[in-house]
Amino acid sequence: MGSIPITRSTSSSRTFGATGDPGVIPSACTLIIGTPLPETAARVLAASPFGPFDVQLCADANAALTSAQAGAVDALLIAGDADEAFGDAIARVAADVATLVVVTAPDAAAVIGWWRRGAQDVLTPADLASAALPRRIRAAAERKRHEREARNAYATDLETGLPHQQQLIEHISQLIALRERQPSPMALLVLRIEGLATTRARLGEPAAQVLRRKIAVRLRAGVRASDIVAALADDCFAVLLGAMLAAADAAGVGAKLQLAMLEPFQITGTDVAVAVAVGIAQYPEDGTQPDALLRRALGLAASAPAQGRAGQANFAESGAAGAANDK
């Protein structure tokens, strides 16, 4: 069976398929393809009621992955017979994009491995000629859309307005993807706060909620607009420093935030003090994946004593290093 040669195109995407019922399929499915297609694939996509499909054909899997990382896309159809590092890159894209991986040897171990990496579907070259291909692409895109909507519904801490852990993980993933092309220092700080439980016991739940909001405001004021502040738990916050001049700047930012937290908070006319421990995880020294960096920073914050500068836990503790953040 012949195949459609895939070439990189700088023109607008080609659209396959009828619009169908707007109430069922409201918009085109933007699809990036980085695997050779049988000659019948275009005809199948064009005739399918699961369209329309706005298709970008790329020269190879690497080009498709780059395109998927660079812009808004609903689905990625990509060759999955690659090395471990390329598989990791596909997995990062699969966190946000419905990813269908084509493998030549679809044994159970390979299929399960791709599912665990976040692939929505695993296909064989023969599946690309099937009449079911458009349905599988649209189903993957719709599942991913529902997943994003469900995730975003719980992505914000309602009390503080800060992102939750999952949204923080997504921010870290995006920054790591950028660093594959432009390496630069990045750090994740976790701040463990002691004193919320005491405030709750002394002044009540509303006062504890006010304290959390004031902690969030003070943290947000202590970093740049480009940095991410997130709420990980009732007494745990995180700060993602996405752009630093040097790795040592993270220690200075941690010390600055810690000192800011030690200033008493005014809650219902009462001075409330908290203690703070800071854990710092550096990319790539302490991990190259979001979960690894978060575990490292959480572990350091949990093991550090919650007190002043002594509560800062990092392999490179060194006084007040110059912070990259605005004063």
C-alpha cells in the first residue's frame, strides 16, 4: 500500500471532513501528524462525520513534536518507535494534548507503557488505513478536553485564589519543555507554614482563612509577576522561579520570603506570628521531571526546622545571595 509523503508546510492547515451538527461537534479538531500516512487516510478523514480536521503534516516525529509544543493543538498523531528521551518528550506533550502513538510492534508491554506515559491511544500502521481512524482521533481529543475542563475546575485554591498542585505541575512541565531548547536555571521553593492550626484554635476557622489569604498576598508581593505562587495544602505553599540569572539566586529569594513571613500578621486586631521552613529544588540538579522536583522541595521543607533563616533547607545554603527577583 502506498503512503502519503509528509512534508513540512508553512501554509495554513488543510481541513478534512464536513462540519456536521454544530451542537455535537462545535469546531474543527486541530491535528498534527508526524508519522507516514497511507494514501487512504486523507480520504477517510475527509469523508468522516467526526471531522472537520485541520491537519498539519510534518516531516517527521521530531518536527511534529516541536509543532505540538509551540502552539494550540487538539491532537497529535506521532510515531512512537523512538528512544527513551524522545518518549519522555512525547509524555510531556501528552499532559495537555490528546496524543495517539503509532508503534510497529504493539505488544502488551509497549501499549501499557505508552498509556502510562499519558498517551490517549496506541495504534499500529494498519490502523492508519482504517475507517475508524477519525473516530479514534476525535474520541481522544474529546477525552482530553473533558480532562482539561475537570482539571481546571479544581485547579484553583478558592480561599487564596492561588493555583493548586496540578496547575503548578503543568507550569513546571511547560518550563522544562522550553529548557530543552534554551537551558537556564529554574528552581522550585516550598514553604511549610506553622501557626495556622494555632490560629484556628485560638481565633476560629474564619481567622485561619484570613491568615492563609494574607500569607498568599505576602508571597505574591514578594516575587515577580512572572513567578508562580501555588497553594499545595492548608499549611504549604510553593513558588516557582522560572527565570534566574544563576542557580544561587533561589536561596536569596527563599531567605527574602522567609523573612517577609516572619513579620506578624494582623488578624481581627490581633498580631499572629507564623514560623516558616523553606525547601529548594533546583532544575536540573535535583530532578528533570516536575514530580521529582516537587518531591525534593517538599522533603527539604518537611525536614527543616520552621524558624527564621535556619529553616531554609538546601544543599547550597549560603547567607543572603543576590536574588533575581525584583525588590
